[in-house]
Amino acid sequence: MLTVDTTTHSYILSLLGLNAGDCIMVIGAHPDDMDYATGGLQAMAAAAGLIVINVVATCGEDGVLDETRWPKSSLPKTRCAEQDAAAYILGAARPIYLGYADGRLAGYNAKRAIKRLRDLMNFHAPKLVITYGPDGLTGHEDHQVISDWVTRAFRLYGTDHGELWYIAATPEWREVIQPHLEKANAIYRAPEVYSDLVLDLDLPESILQLKLLAVAAHASQSQPLDRTIGGLELLEAWFKRETYRLGA
């Protein structure tokens, strides 16, 4: 296991305005979504003594990228096991799976889903909740639904308990990263771009390496994507910077 420089501990706590023992809740639609976008922040937060909890709406059974190696029949079990491994690498708690069907979140009862998320927030008392913005970052409908559910659940939870952040695409992200995601058919609609960020995080090398290990743990997704978009160098350029804006 790679170690993290202890000088990053006070750094990330000061950036987030949190104390050791506080909880961060990261909520996504599929295994791997949040590790690609927030893995560095998760690793830094966990190393600094924060409790990091991933909530994953589905087990990603529609994410078939290589049927010969990762068949759809076993993909839910595979992807959840990959998410468990990635969380361990980053120092996060074991993920919470909501058990919804991949690609079909819009068909569920929103009020019930929002209540489930609010109940999780009430139980774990996060000081910071992170999810997608309303555009879902990649335009995936599941991402957009989760953004709506989390935003509404957070309002019920109460803004006096903490902050809601959205993962933010920047002009640089659209210029450098988006074309490669389009090549891999991993983007459905161009996201809105933002410069008014609440956090623009350039990951230290040790944290970047932890994040890359966590992404590699999602082998059913990261190995085919790596081959499609052009290799590790691009992934490092993509993953080194994480950007967030204040949620609604």
C-alpha cells in the first residue's frame, strides 16, 4: 500500500473546513463513477482522518465493455467487488449499494429514493456531500437522476448540517478530456463548464498514484477505456486535477 505524505493531512482539512472524524458522503450512479472524478479527494480526506462513505445507486450491469472477459451475467457482482476494492485502496468505508437497476433510475419512485438518501444523510451526518451537477457531467440519464435525488435529499437533510458540492467540468476539461471520452462513447452530452470553483485540487503525486490504483481496481471498465482513449498518460493527465463547485 502506498503511503500519503502527512503534510497533506492538515492541507486537505483546511481546504474543506472540516475536522478529523467528520464525514464526507460521495454519491454516484455506478461503481467507478466517483472514483474517476473524486478519488483523489477521497484518498486525501481518508488519510486526514475523515470518514469517507460512497453510496452507489446501481451495480453497473449495463456497463459491458468486454463480454468475453466480463460477461453481463456476472457483471453486477464483479463491479461491486471492484468498487469494494477501490474503496479499500482509497481508505474509504465499505460502499453502500442502493440496489437500483442500471440505466433505469428515472423509472423509480423519486420520493422513496430521496427519502432513502435523506435517511442515510441523517444517520451518517456528513459535513460534505458530493455528487454530479444537474447535467450529470457526461449527460448520462442515471447521473442526472442521481443529481436531482441527492440535491432534493440534501435540502431535506438541511444545509445547516454541511455543504453540497457538484463535480465541475472546466473549459480545460472540455478541451482536453472530452474528445477522448467521445471517442470511447463515454459521453452523451457535453457538460456545462464552470470557472467559479469551490475547490480546484491538483493532486500530489502520492495521492495520484493511489487514485490510479483505485481506478485500476475497476478493471472491467478501466482496462477497455485505457485501450480506447490512448493509455495511461492521458489517464494521469485527466485524473491529476479534480474540480468542484458549490451545489444548489
